[in-house]
Amino acid sequence: MVGTFVHSFDRETFHGSQHTRQGALKEGLEKLPQLESSPDMIYVGKRVPLDPGCSGLAEMILGAMRRRVREQSDGNSNQFLMRVNEHQLAELDDEIDRVIRAWLTKHNLQPTQSRVIAISEHPVPSPSMNGASKGSNGDVSDIGESQYPLTIG
């Protein structure tokens, strides 16, 4: 499911699973004749899995560790883990994220839900161009009359 492209006619309900944005648009265009009414737009987006929420946990974990040590030492350990710099914190965040994701994968506990991002809008092409119909050879066969005559001058 990672990085699949999907299409929608209402921007809420997405269908299909294509490897490219163009493939999802083509699939949507192919589905148009099956619809009861023709939409104005086809929406194409990228379906991605939900973030399992395992990043950015280092500060919270360090805070819990400080509280536990403080409780065990009757409040005499106020400096424990207080000098962790931003690079160390970022490194710990990355390691915690890596370990939790590996654990989720090992036990098949990753989120199964997804969301659609990067939605683009594509106008539905009209079946005829300005009311003019084309013959079998592609020539315009009926152009009608203009309500607004051309005036030169």
C-alpha cells in the first residue's frame, strides 16, 4: 500500500490502487461511463499508511526516567539526564522510533488504516467541444450559427 495512487469523484471516497498518479487518473477516466452523472473533477491522491506515532517520544521517556530516579533517591537526584543536548535527544528519538517500528513489524501490529495526501484536481474533459460535433474523419461537421456576428471596423 505504501505510495499507491487512488482516484475519487467526490474528494472523500477514493478508489483503486495504481503505481503512478497518471495511472490513477486514467483509471478514473475509464470509470466515467459507469457513473450515473458526470462529475466536474477527478481527484487523484497518494494513499499512505498512518504514522504509528513512535517518533518524538524521547523527551517524554527521559522525563519519566528522571521522575523515577528522583522518587527512588528521595528527591536528591535533580540533575539526572538534565544535560542531554538536542543532538543526543534527536539520536535517542531516532533509535526509539527504529526499535518500536521493528517491534510493530515483528508482531504484525502496524496500523492498517491509511490516509490520502497530496490530492490533485483534474477537470473532466467534456464529451464535445463548445457544442461542435466532429465527423468520423475528425473534421468539424456542425458548427451552428453565432449569436454574436463578427464585426470588423
